[in-house]
Amino acid sequence: MIGFIGLGVMGEAMCRNLGRKASEDVLGFDLDPAPLARLKDEGVDAAGSVREIAEHCNVVFLSLPGVAEVKNVCVGPSSLMLHMHPASYVVDLSTTTVALAQDLHSRFAARGIQFADAPVARTRAAAAEGTLSVMVGATEPVFKRLKPTLDLIGTDITHCGAPGAGQAMKLINNMVLFQNVVAIAEALSLARKAGLSATKVFDALSKGSADSFALRNHGMKAMLPDKFPELAYSVEYALKDMEYLMEFARQAHAELSGAKNAIAALERAAAAGNGKQYFPVLAKTV
């Protein structure tokens, strides 16, 4: 049986794909009963606790907000560490730190449980469509065992290296994305101040060497129409991930001036009261 803990915006969509596509039964858990009710007719049964997931599932996926929540589910009271059976698998789809992923791998391994960090990238729509990019940190045998199941939620499953490498790759991905979004926000600001059509500017950029995923998704779909919903990847979440990135950079003795500039842009957005909105809202304060 497959377990899934954490049914937020991304987690619910991924769990729905597992419920629809997996050959095994799927058991889900979240503190909020609403997503469990929505998933009831999608092949997902509701669990009453993390312990119930641990005791009944041989593969458990996590999609949680950050380090504190992953620690609590994995090693806290009534945790996976205490109640999962040997030869089971824990797959963390959340974005956390490299150090936590490496630590959890070691601690689970001591109990005969396999751990993989497998953070996901792309949009809410990609999560719903099962077209996510999944960056996996795991041993080769663990990756081979998990890939057929990961194929049910994503179209690009990349084995990035040993445990921790998935989180490292995701943090680097986010660093590049946030810097791209800041550059696009500056282009938008300059275009508007110069009296140019922002729509035409973005269209021209999309046909040249400045084209990017960030331009087509965050620029055209959020910044141009001025749509920055809540219950999306917020400024607060982006700042959390950048905190994890800077921790990783310090461990690697890397100086990231561009990343610091992106952090400053996100902090200005948060200070303006936009912390819970979709992070391209930073364009308003660039």
C-alpha cells in the first residue's frame, strides 16, 4: 500500500494522480479533512494518523511545508521512524535542507528503512496533470525501485545523486528561478516607466534569447495580468527555500550575490504585506 502525508495544493494533486494510476491502494493523511473528502472518490482512503500510515504502507510519500513538519512526521512522537516496518520506503517530495535529507537517510537506514529526497518542480497545473519534474537523491537501487511510482506524478524523473542531492538540485533550481523572476520584474518596471507596452515587451522577449519558463509562466501568467493568488507558492515559502539555499551555500563555501539580491526583493514584497501571495508579486515592489 502507498501512503501519502501532506495534502496541500501540490500534495493533493500528486496524491490524486497516485490514486487514479497506481496499481496499489493509496492511503492519505492530512490535518485538514477537506482534501481527504475530495480524494475519497479518486482511489484514496483516509488515514486517521501518521502512525496508521506507517503501520500499513510500504512506501510513504511526504509533501509538507518545510523542515519542522518533515522532522515531526519522520522522527517525532508517533512518527514514521518509530512505526514503519523494515524494508519500507520514505520519499520526501517536500523542499527542505540538504543536511536534513542526509540525516534522515542515515537514521532511517539504521532501522532498515530506505529514504529518498525527491523534491518537485513546476507549477500547480503540472502537479494536477502529472507532469512535474522530480529531483531524486537516493542510492541507485532505491531510485530504480521508486522510479515507476514517481512516473505517475512526473514526466521528468532525474536521479541527481546520493541522498541530499535531490534537495541540493531543487534549491539551485529555485535560486535560478527567483533571479529570473527578479530580472523579469525589472524588465516590466522599465517597460512601463518608458511608456512601452508590457505585453509587447514580453512577447518580444519570448521570441529571443531572453525566453524562459519564468517569462512564460510567472511573467505572462501572473505579472502581466496582475494575478497573485494566495494558496499558491507564496513569498513566505520562497523566503523559506532561500534560507535553506543560503545554509547549503555556507556549507559549500559559496558566495551567491545574485541570490542575495533575490532575497532582498522577496523581503521587500513581504514587508509590503504581500507575504502570503504568489511570489511573482515581488514585481510590485521592484
